[in-house]
Amino acid sequence: MWRSSKIFFGLLIVISAISILLHSSRSSGSYFAKYSDENSSFLSRLEGPIFSEDPQLVSYLYSNILKPPSSMPYNLTFHSYFSIKRPFLHNITFHKFIFDTFKDIERQGFFVEAGALDGESFSNTLWLEYKKNWTGLLIEPDETSCKALESRHRRAWTSCSCISPQNYAVKS
């Protein structure tokens, strides 16, 4: 449990730091611009390796980048509801693998889905969340898809950001 929490936390830091860098290069009159004026030393540290448990970074991530799981009822289409009941319909091979792998696991689990799209179409984690009471982190860099993802009221953390193969933020 400790190891998976540490991996999740590290991944979360990397993803969010990258998102911060992307926003800093695109934002001018936003909250982030105000934040960057007040904390320029913090933002400059994001360009190099930054300690993943940095208190200022963690605070910023929880306040501005990560959205907690929804407590509202799911907002899914009929097609997704049917896919949850019969999870093999739109991607038979992958969902059969997920079902066979996790069908006997009764405890709550944690997933990370990079490229979550709208959180419904072609979702690889919706069945685990809905049927097995798992939660996780849904990552989607496209703004339009991320807005749709947030409207589904998934029981997982959401981050409208991208990921990197580096273990620290990279500005491109």
C-alpha cells in the first residue's frame, strides 16, 4: 500500500508540474499569472528537478490542478451504461483482459488512466470504478475532452494536464 501511494504521489507531482509549466507559457491575465508574480522563485524551480514532496508544490496542486472525485450521480449516456453492464462491447480484447484480471478482487483499488478522453467513450477504467468501487486518477490533456470528462461525475481524481517520461517537469 505504501509503495503504491508513493508511486501515485510521484506521478501526480510530475503530471501537475508539467501542467503548471504549460499554463505558465500560455496564461497572461489568469489566476496563474497572478500566482507567478507572487511566487516567481517557486515557478522557476519547476523547470528543473523539484522535490516531489515540496510543500509549496503539493499545496498548489491540490488547490489548482487536481479536482477531487465527484459525489454527484454519474452523468453517463445509455451506451456507457450498457458498456458497464457488458464491458466487452467496444473493445472486446482489452475489457476481457481487465475483467479476467480483476474479477476476483473484492478490495478497492486505484487506477491511473492517461488519455481519459471524456471519461466514458472507450474508457478502460469505468467498469472498475462502477462495479468494483475503485477510484483513481483520470488524466486528459485536451481541454474540450477534459470538460466532458468533468461533466461525467466520475469517482476519481481528474487532472487536465499531460504526462512526461521524465521524473520532473520539462518545458517544451
